[in-house]
Amino acid sequence: MGYTTFKKLHEQPQVFVLGNVWDAQSAKLAQEAGFKALGTSSHAIANVLGYPDGERISVDEILFMVERIVNAVNIPVSVDFEAGYSDDPEKVADHVQRLLDIGVIGINLEDGKIVNGTRKLSESAILENKIKAIKAIGKPVFINARIDTFTTKHEQALEESIKRSHVYEKAGADGLFIPLAETKSDILALVAANSLPINLFLTPHLPTVQELAEWGIKRLSHGAKIYEWLVKQNKKAFDDFADSPTLPK
């Protein structure tokens, strides 16, 4: 039921805007705000638990947080699962099975990896084999294949994105996530080259949601942006309180 509902959200004329959350409280607030589905932010969850971004958190800790998010709401929840927390496709599939067991309906799975603070692009066959292993589980799960060509500043980012998108679709991906694709020409070319719904990442350089819908974009996410903004507000509140211990109004 959740998978079907989530999949249909990618088939609307308008852009499906995903609410990115990091704990049970933010999930509840996002649902109350009217979001139809949620996606976790791996960056935010890692930071909440004291880790930097980039698969430094354990799978058990992710499951702990995700289960509380799933139990806090009654709308579909997808998980940003980075590169799957293993290079072994079967191990990744086992991790995803555990996510499905707690009620998750989808994942983001990327072909990049953060190494020493820098995102590196992996061979497409690595994500291809992970997708195939997950689909072999035989249970419905929406795989949003993240293509890290633009985020890693690949010399032929558009051409390589299209090439990889076809590989991932053939492997069984349900959607494509191409963060930092921002120009109209790139976005139109990506949409024209693919039949899968395309997810973009919200940046100041993107046009309006209405324009994105007209260009054929189906999903928009914001990652850890709201979380990062709140952290700045928290820092200011503590700094102000340290200077003058009075409660904020």
C-alpha cells in the first residue's frame, strides 16, 4: 500500500515535493504541514548522532532512528541510504530487507561515496549490481538511483548521467536522483533521455516548482537544508543565552 501510494506521487502533473526529516519530531511536524511522504536526510541523522556525513554512522543506528520516524507518522517514508553501507551487493540487500521489515517503502542509493571529506564517483556497475540484488529480494521497494556526476563535477556530467541512468533503469531502478543538475538545457536533456521520474535537489539556482513541472521534473527534495538552518538558529540561541541568560521569546 505504501509503495503504491509513493510510486503514484511520482506520476502527477505537478512536482512531488518530499519532506526531508531526521527524527520522529521533525517527521510529525512535516506530516502536520501537509507533506504526502517523507525522506530521511542521512546527513542530518548522522550529525544528530555526532557523526560527519559519509557512512560513518552504523546501520543499526540508522535503523534505530528510522524505525522511530516510521512509527511517528502514517505516510510513506523513504530512506537516504547513501551507498548502502557496503560494497557487497548481497550485504546491501540484507540491509534494505531490514529497512523494509520496519515499514520503509523506498530508498535513495547513490553511485558516489565520500572519501576523506570529498565525494568520489564510483563505477556504474557497482550501483547496478546493488540495485539488482535489492530487486531480487522480491518485495516492493522504490529505488531512487542517485547519480553523482554533477556533484563530483564530472567533465561530461550530462552525457555520463544519461549513460548511467539507462544502466540503472535496466537494473530495476524506479526513479533517478540527479543532484546539482540545474540548467534548463541539462534538465530538459535528462527528461528527454529517460522514462523514469527524475528527482532534483533544491538549490538557489533552480527555477520555480511550476517551471520544473513544465520541464517534466517529478520530484524535488531538500536534504539537510532545513536541519542546517535550524542548527544555525540553535547556535544563535545558545550564544545569546550565554551572553545574557534570559529565555528567548
